[in-house]
Amino acid sequence: MSAALAVIAAFLLLSLLLGVLARRGRTMSLEQWSVGGRGFGTIFVFLLMAGEIYTTFTFLGGSGWAYGKGAPAFYILCYGAVAYALSYFLLPAVWRYATEHHLVSQADFFVHKYRSRALGVLVSLVSVVALVPYLVLQLKGLGIIVSEASYGTIAPATAVWLSTAALVLYVIVSGVHGSAWTALVKDVMILGVAVFLGLYLPLHFYGGFQPMFEAIERAKPGFLTLPATGMSPAWLVSTVLLTALGFYMWPHTFGSAYTARSEGVFRRNAVIMPLYQLVLLFVFFTGFAAILQVPGLAGADADLSLLRVSKATFSPLVVGIIGGAGLLTALVPGSMLLVSAATILAQNVYRAAVPSADDRIVATLAKALVPIIALVSVWLTLRPGNAIVPLLLMGYNLVTQLFPAVVLSLTRVPLATRAGAIAGILAGEATVAYLTLTGATMARLFPSWPAAITDLNVGIVALIVNLGALTAVSLATRRSFVAEFGAEPVPAAGD
């Protein structure tokens, strides 16, 4: 066994051990398994949210886009900071309501706020459909990391199967507790590896950052500026807006807000998290450093740039450490995605169909769904597919359609009606589906329009359609909704 492979195997075993040990002394009720008994403080909530945010997308996708796209990659740096500012106001309100009503999933929030089981089922289906490409992203990145870092000793498919088996085991045993424990090791590793690579490679190959960017500009003029069309300033601004609004609409991130012991946790994290975003700069520097050192990686292969330049520079032992850090960036968010998807299907789809099911039955079903969801995701992962960043953007197009209904529900009587919320989500998702399946873009549909419109991210176009439908239907149904809202009792969490 090579040194690199031994180190990667050690990290996999460590993650499995931490995940299993995390359940000690706890009875894994649905609430404990899915939201940690609502007892996490600032550090663990920070680790969970960072664990979900800094994933293989960050590790491989960020460097891959810097390598393959240049300046447009900086949208990744921007949207997190905007989302953290939004979280200062949004998450405390979500936490207060969720704690008061003992909610355990994102869809529960919609069920209670709008008093509509049908809306809960719709949100559940949207959430799970969006989670699948996100989970595929993690597994695809995991296969790349282990295969490359093991110098081809382990095939990507084998790496995906072995790591998914470990992931499923500790998710079933410990739920969100296992994710939080493993996130501690992951964050230390990714911080150390990203900063080291981002500092060392530009200095080693170019003698500094300025000489590196000057060399790239000579070799690829204009690569470090936004193009006039396509991924233009309009694309960047609309993509930052889309992803910032959708940032906390992912069901696993939304559900992490339920794990805190107080609302002050979110305000403290909103101050800390933008600083953590600076880690991305070092990931970009690694991708830029690789452009002239490992040329020729095109399309989805650009995601290999970080590992290829590492293999060309360091010993197998160091490559193994880098691969181990990358492995953890897939396992931690992957575990949260599995917990969220399984909880949503059990709590908000099965329980909606069988209202008599108690928490014990729902918890058992949620755990049973984990390997099924994992198997579907592995099957999709092993099929030829897209690069990492497009997979994530596709998921964002879907989950951001939930944002208007969430924000408009934060008043005592929601500003949107349940019919309006349903109409808006359906209209937005239908627009996303049409544009995605047909490959249509604003530029193709309206070629004579200015770039400021034709370069808009399709998710923003869908969001505009969403808002139009939501507003029109809410105005038409407002009177009866307000009257009914005042008379209806709030359903229990299991209803």
C-alpha cells in the first residue's frame, strides 16, 4: 500500500470511528438523530454549517473553475458573504418558530407557517430533488479525490462505494451528531491544506502572486477579467444573488438552524463566517497556479487541477494528507444531505400520507431510507455527468424558488397565501425544468436583447416568474386566507 493510500484509508477509518462514537450516551429519537436535540452551541453550529458549505465543491470546484474559467470563479467568493449577512436576520426568526413548534425538517416550517400539508409535500419533493445533485456532487468529488490521491490504485467507482458504505453506517448510527464530530476534524484539515497550497504553489512556481497573475495574463490574455457576454457582469451579479438567496434554502442548511440552543448562536456565526470565506481565496490561488503547470485539462477535467498540481509537486505522503482532507469535505456534507433527505421523506411525505405514524415509526423509516437514497445517488454518480460547479448551480436553481415563500411567512399572518406560495413554487420550478431540459437561455430566446438581460442566470429568471405567480395568486386569495388563518389551530409537528 502506498503512503498516500494509507493516509487516505486512515482518514476514512477516523471519520467512521468519530461518527459511531458520537452517539454514545444518547437515545437516537427522531429529534436527536435529525437536529441533535436542539442542544448545539456556537462552535458546533459553526462546524455544521461550515461542514455543509466547504465541501468538495470548494475543494475541487473552486480550484477547477479558477483553472478553467478564470474571473467568473470569483462569484463563489462573493455569495457566501452576502448570505451570512442575510443569516443574521433570517435564522433567528426561523429558529424561534422551529423551537416553539418542535419542528425537525425544513418542510415542517412550511406546513406550520401556512397550515398546509400539501405545501409541505411539495416542498419536500423539491428539496429531495435538489439534494440529489448536491449529494452526487459530493460523491463525484470523493471518487476523484481518492482515485487521484491514490495514484490510480483505487478506481473512482471503488472509492465511491467504499466511502458511501462508511457514510451510510455512521449516518444511521449517529445522525447529525456524527456529522458534527467529523466536521471538527474536517475544518482543521481543509483550513490547513487550502492555506498551505494557496501560499506555497504560487511562491514555488512563480515567485509570488503578482508574477503568477502576470504569467497567466501573458499566456491567456483577458482570462482574469469578466467577458463582455456570457459570464459577464450581469451573469456574475445574478448568480451571486441567486446563490445568496438560496444559501439557507437547502434543507440540510435550513435544518441546521434547528440544532442551536439559542438564537444568539446565529448572530455570532454571522460575524465569524465571512472571515472563513477567505479560505476560498487560497483555493483559487491553487487553481490559478495549476494553469501553466498542468495545462490541457478541459471541461470537467478542470476539477482535477488541484490534485494534479499537488501530485506534480509533493511526495505521496503529502498528497495523501491532501486527499484525506478532500475525503472529509465529501463525507461531512454528504452525511448531512442523507440525514436531511431521509428525514424529509419520512416526516413530510410518509407522515402526511399516514398521519397516525408516531415518532418511533418515522425515525425508523428515516434510517431505513438512508441506504436507499445513497444507492440512488451512487448510481447517478457513476454515470457520465457534469463538472462539479454546474451540478451545484442546478441545485441552487431549484432550492432558491423556496425563498419568497419563506421570507413572506415570517410575519404572524404570512404575507403570501398558501395558494400563492404553492403557485409561486410550481411556476418557478417549472421554469427551471423547462430551461434546464431544453438547454434554453435568455440569449437564445431573445438574441437581440442587451447582455444585461440575456446573460442573467436562469435561476433568477425563474425566481421572477415565481414572484409574479405568487403575488397574483396571493392577491386573489388573500381575503379568505386571512379569515381562515385566524380561525384554524396550528397543526402539531407530526401532522
